Amino acid sequence: MSGRITVVGLGPGDAALLPPMARAALLRAQAIVGYKGYIELVEPDILTGRQVVSTGMTGEVERCNAAIDLARSGVETVVVSSGDAGVYAMAGLVLELVEARALARELDVEVVPGIPALCAAAALLGAPLMHDFAVISLSDLLTPWEVILRRVSAAAGADFVIVFYNPRSTRRREHLPRALAAIAAHRPGTTPVGLVRHAFRPGQEVLATSLDALDPEAVDMQSILIVGNSATRLVDAARGQRMLTPRGYAGKYGLSGEQAPVGS
């Protein structure tokens, strides 16, 4: 091995949620590479004295190749993403490029786990992911829309809680309504839906509503949308209504508040 690339997720955006292993990788880095919007999430003190390589949207291949070139020259290099580097982020592309350039025996690629956006959104909404769930991106930039819609319908038919990444952009205005209509073919309009924008960042918004009441115009690319399954319900909490998808404890143990006798 002649070099190393470490791929890290910065978490939802709040510096307090940057995982310790990711922070350690950033602190030992000589170069930090990433989308300019994510570079802005890195604490300025960490960036000081380090080479920073950033590109705009759709510059993923360019910046990952730049990171590979830096690592090959002996520079300790970190590629940053938001959330978790292995969830709709840069870990896969770095590995693909290393493979395509026949550098697998030359470069060591380390992926550091992080806090994905879906976990940040779920925490703010309560407990919507306590049972099986599916995660689907509504962006058709890299995946055909017909494939995405088929996955949405299959997940809804199988009664998964569904988490939507990239739910709506200025270009893709009709994808979300079509996806919600596909879900409505399997679930009632009262199905709980949670919308989180800018999770753990300035301007954070959290809304618990229903499939019928959700306004797609309130959703954008900075949003995570969670659609409940047939058991998900809204519960009253000190911070307003929250989503709860029961795991099944009530049916098995009873939750009356009384401790079951030992050995019962």
C-alpha cells in the first residue's frame, strides 16, 4: 500500500454529532476533499492548515479522482460527505474508482461509520423506524424513474415504513406526488407521515402529519420524509405529536405498567 483515503460522514450537520472516529480522521488528514456545501459543515479550526479540495453538485467523480491522486502522492486524504459516508454518499464511488483504476492493491480505503440523515430525522420524529423499513431515493439522476416507482410500490405493498431521500427538487416536482399516490394504493390517507427539514441545522423544521394532509410543496431536497406502516400511529408528546411504529412488545408482554412476575 502506498497511500490511504479515509471516507467519513459528518453526520446531520451539528458539530456535536460528528462521530469521534470521523473527527480523528479529519485531524490527522493533510487534505480534505468534498462537495463545497459539506466542506462548510467542517469546523474552521479543522480546515486550517490543510489542503481543501471542493467541487459543486455533480462534481463527485472529479473530486473522488482528485482524492485518489492525492493519496497516491502520499498525502493523507479524507473525503467527506454529510450523514454516513456509506448511505447515498461517497464511499461507494471512491471504491468504484479505485477498482476502475486498478489501484485496489495500492490504496487503502477506510470507511468510517457516521450518523445518517434518516437516523437524525427519526430521532426528531420520535420512533418511526422501530420495525422493518425501506429507504428509497426519489432522485432519478442515476436510477431510472420506473425502477424507483416500482420499488416504492413494492415497499408499500409489503407494509414497510418508507424513508424518502431527495424527495423533491425544482426539476422533479411530480415525482413525490406520484410516489405518494403509489403508497396510497396500499394504505389509508390517515397513515402518519413525518417531514424533517434541516435536521440538527439552523432552520430545522419537524412536522408530523398524515398521508392525505401532507403538502408536497412543503418538501424539498433538504428534507427527509418518513411514511409509516399500517401500525404506525401519532402520539402526543411534550414537544408535540410524534410518530411511533410499535415493535410488538405490547402483544407479547403487555404494557399495562405492571411488572410481569419473574418466570411467568
